[in-house]
Amino acid sequence: NLGTVGAVALDRKGNVAYATSTGGIINKMVGRVGDTPCIGSGGYADNDIGAISTTGHGESILKVNLARLTLFHIEQGKTLEEAADLSLGYMKSRLKGLGGLILVSKTGDWVVKWTSASMPWAAAKDGKLHSGIDLDETTVTDLP
Ligand code: ASP
């Protein structure tokens, strides 16, 4: 019932897309609508920038519009890594909110970042599968 799954993709025509699904957080109020279904918070996609899916403390993610905020930083010229650090760092310093994100840019570059304890993730590009769970632990294997 809990746990979040997010995905982002870029197709060969240059279209980006995201999807985010969650069961919410522990002890959530009955009827709570979290960040996940809210465009700009649980995710965002724009062919001119990229696509992003987010996870973490929904009330914080909603307040900072984490997905759109991250893409805004890219629009302003930040690298994907810088944009992810800036938006997650802002959410942490402003609200003590922890979370994570996966992002693919319109050029096919990608980044995975989180401030929570760990976040299982995987990325496929150019015949390679990258994956990890904990900080500074990335495995790269050939895709079949
Ligand atoms: N963001 C989700 C929520 O607050 C939970 C999660 O991503 O783990 O509902």
C-alpha cells in the first residue's frame, strides 16, 4: 500500500514523459491527496527541458513544487546535477523536507538524487543499465 514508483523517458522523436505512483506516507490522513498526482510536484514533463518524477515527504514537495522547481533551475542554465541539488537542498533547508528525484533532459542526459536515507533507482541508456540504492553506490551492467 505504500512505496512510490516513478519513471521518466525520452523517445527518439524528442518527446519526454513522466509517471509517478504512490500509496502515500505512513499515518496519512484519510482522504489525503499528496503531491504525487499534482503536476509540478510529483512530476513534470516539458519537451523543451526534460521530464522529472519525485518522491519523498509530499507536504514539503507540494510547498516547493519540487518537480517544476528543478526544471526551472535547468531553464536558468544549471546542470542537471546542480538543479537537483538546488531544489532538494531548498526543500531541506526551508522545510526540513526530504525526498528524491529522477530526471531525464531533452538531450537524454539524466540524474538521480535524493536527500532521504536511500532510494532504489535504475537508468538505461546506450545499452547500459545503471542502478543503485545507497549514496555513492552505482552498478553498471550491459543491457541484454
Ligand atoms: N510523496 C509521497 C507522498 O507524500 C510519498 C513517497 O513518495 O514516498 O504521498
